[in-house]
Amino acid sequence: MSPKIKVFLIYGVCFTVLFLVSRFFVTQFVEPGFLSTFIPLGIAMVLAPKPHIEETEHGREYGLKSIFLKKPFKL
């Protein structure tokens, strides 16, 4: 499997897990509806690691960049 596919699969899985977990917790406090969908969506968008592509002499390096880490996590 190529590194590009791995990065986007990991991003998708992380985003989905964060969305579902935050939706579970938000529905405990907010009635199901408009806010119970968009609040977890915003939380997942902010907390999920973003795909990071860096051009180097050897080609492209793929990784994930998080708000919690200064340097991207390289695959």
C-alpha cells in the first residue's frame, strides 16, 4: 500500500472515530438535531490529524500533522 493511501485512510479513520465519540458525548447534553451534528463535526475537524505532504529532494514525503505535535508524523 502506498504511503499516500495510508495517510488518507488513517486521516479518515481518525476523523470518523473523533466524530462518533464527540457526537456520543454531545448528544448526552444537547437534544438530537442541528447542533448535535455540527458541534461534533467541528470538534473532529479541529482535532483530527491533517494529511501533510512535503516536497524533498527524494520526492514527496507523506505524514500527518496534529495540533498537539510540532513536527508532522511521517509514514
